Amino acid sequence: MSSVLASLSDNFVYASTAVIALAMLAHAAEWAFRRERRTSGQVEQTAAVGGESSTGAATTKAESAAGEESGGGVAVLEREQEPGDGGAGDESDGGEDVEGGVDRADLFARIGVALTILSTGLLGIGVLCRGFAAGRVPWSNLYEFSITGSFVILVVYLVSLRKLRTNFLGLPLTGFVLVLLTVAISVLYVPVTGLIPALQSYWLAIHVSAACLATGIFTLGAVASALQIVKARYERRVAAGGRTSGGYLAQLPSAQVIDRVAYRLNAFAFPIWTFALIAGAVWAAAAWGRYWGWDPKETWMFITWVCYAAYLHARSTAGWRTKVSGIALVSYAALVFNLVGVNFFIAGLHSYAK
């Protein structure tokens, strides 16, 4: 029975990976069509301005000629239809509409979200099957933590769509999850096994689940922080009169809005990470007879906590609000090293988590 469930888990994870790849492609098409619509609108606006100038010049010449013929009187001429009178230049959208009045960009956005929901469901089933096959919580090694973490990331993203309107995260986030699942399947995969004695504790469900949840939320915050940095540079280039394209960056919310989203995500995850840190210390006391021993995993978890505490402090300090996204990315880099680097490159009491 356990072998059947383990096989089902693998198949559902594979299916989820394939579907999230399709979701990423749908979001890529969404942004491509948004760029096409923006470019088309700019061309039409330029043509409209040019047409208006030409019409104005022709009207001036006609009035001048008529004035000369009538001895200086004012001639009233009927003007032809100009842009803005209901012609092609009056269209507010350069993109083509599909049936129902929804343009192609919005259509692909909805397809991307629908596929993300489907991928999340498939991955959730895969995680559950893995847990039932092993007879324990499914996050005792790095492969299981990766697939469970991917599930958490997707769930948090779908919730944030309604709470924080994070539609702009769709493309980079689905791409990130696709890479994470691909690495989990191809590099980190291990067959279902039982727990080693050190992990046979109810604290495994408490400590690691909190760390997994915080990691998922921090991931969204890191993606938003990276976009905030890029968008801020784009806005400075626009303000300086530099050349810009009507692509993905032009469609993003303002850097200030993205910064606010990143802050809310990181601020929400921080107390969860704090709880995971404390729970780990309590578990260490029960397992090894001491709360803290500066083991590499403990040390880097604490370093991550300090980095995010510095981020939250800087975010509320005048003069630092425009620089905090970089601190958030450094904090996330510390978190990733704690999860991956410590396990593979530094020997310690947590080396079994590979």
C-alpha cells in the first residue's frame, strides 16, 4: 500500500510541475499581449497627434485663403472628422478583444491563475500521498521540504491575489516554483523512508511546519522585493527622460506599491519564523539536553532572523525606506543558505536533513 501511495505522490508531483509550467507560459503570454496593447496604443496616439497637427495646418491655410477672397471677413468651414470623434483614433485600447469583451491579456491572466490553482491542488495531493506512504509528516528531508514548500508558496500566492492584489507576481513566481520543483525531482529526490530516531518527535510537525510556512511567505516577499528594485530603477530612468520600452516593467505597479506588498508579506512571516526558531530550541533541549549549541543550522537560522529584523527596523526608519529591498534579498539569501548550503556543505547535527 505504501509503495502505491509513494508512486501516486511522484505522479502527482510530476503532473503539478507540468501544469505550473503551462501556468508560467500563460502568464508570459499575458504580459506579451499587454506589451502589444501598450505599443499599439502608443502608435495610435502618435498617429492621432500627427493627424491633428496636419488637419490644423490645413484648416489655417483654408481660412486664410477664404479670408482673402471675402475681403478679410471670417469664413466658417466645416471640418472633417478628426481623431477623437469616433474614428480609429478614439479607441482606448490597442489590443484585440475576444468574445465577451475580455481582451487577450486578461484571458491569459485568468488561464494562468486557473492553471496555478490546478497545479496547487495536484501538488497538495502529492504531498498528502507522500505523508500517508511514509506514515509521518512529509517534510523530513530536503526533497519533501521542497515539494511542501512549493505547495505553501502557491497557496500563499493564491490567497494574496485576493488580499494584496499580487497579480503582477504571477510570472516570476510560477517560474520560481517550476525551477524549485524541477530541482526537487531531478536532484533532491529520495525514496520514502522512515524517520531516524532524532526526528521521531511531535516537534517535527511543529518546528518544521512553522519554518516551511514562513519560508513560503518570505519567498513571495523576496520576489516582490526584487521586482521593487527593478521597477524603481525603471522609474528613475523614465524620470530622467531615458528610453524605455512598453514591456513587463511598464505594466508593473509603482515601486512604492510593490514595496508595500513586500513589507506586508515579510512582516507577516517574521513572527512565524520567530516561533520556528523558539520551537527548534525547545526541541533541541528535549533531544540533546540543551537549548542552544551554535550548530550551523541553528546559527544560520538565527542569522536569518537577525537579517529580517534589520529589514523591518530599516523599513520603519526615515532615510532607509528606499534601500530596504536590498536588505530583504540579503535576508532571503541567508534563509536559502540555511536550507541548502548548511545541509550540503557544512557538517552538523542537522546533516540528516539532506
